[in-house]
Amino acid sequence: MNLNRAMIIGNLTRDPELRTIPTGQNVCNFSIATSSQWTDSAGQKQERTEYHTIVAWGKLADICGQYLAKGKKAYVEGRLQTRDWETQDGQKRQRTEIVCENMIILSPPSGSSSGSTGYSKPAPTYSHTIQQNTAPSTQKIDQGMGDNEIRIEDIPF
């Protein structure tokens, strides 16, 4: 049995970049910062921030490009994928990314006030599934809008 699953909650470090590849499929790239805090043996509080590169495809890419922005908090779930390439000067490069399969916007919509009681409506959930056993350039993407209700069993912690 194998498992390749990444789940993160963090803030976008830059606005998403939405583009269309030559095959006509949309792709959205953005990054999310996550932080962990602890107290060291000397009693000093420490913090470490990790930066994650996220890639979304198809309809989910459109949604990410439209609704996400720098500073917004989001939950992203997907699989880890490493890309290799060679630069023009012959150097080999490698990048590990999270291929987004599910995204939940955790920040309130721009221009709204959530007050002390939180959201008046739950944050929307966006996800898609990729049909397996096909070539990457011909993958069929099925976009689902998910449940608009957040259930306790859906919270990843």
C-alpha cells in the first residue's frame, strides 16, 4: 500500500498566477507559508516557516486564480510531485510541489466583516479528481463544488 497525501493550512505568500498551457488547460501556481512554534530547552520561543509551492489544474485552477489572493488563509490538500529540469546553462534543477486536489478558502470574503461570531455562511470547498491511468497531457479533470457545509469530521486536525 502507498500513500502520497499532503494537507496544509497557511497564508498565500503571493497572488496566484493563472495561465493556459498549449494544450488549452488552465494551471494556477501559488505558494503558501506554514509556521510551527515551539519552546526550546532554554525556554525561548522559536518559530520556523516553511514555504510550499502549489499547482492547481483545470476548473480548480480557475477558482484559485479568481478567489485567492496574497495573505488569504487556505486549506490545500493534494499529492506531492517532484519535477526535474535542466536550465539553459546546463544546471539540473528540482522542485517538489503539492498538486492541489482540494482547496478550502478559510479567510472571509474581501470587504466583509465576520464579527466575533465568525462567518454567516461556511467557507466554500473546491475540489477535483483526476482520472488515473491516462497520459498527463490527456488527463480528464472532473470539477466538483463539494459540500457547502463544514462538518467536524472534515477538519483535518
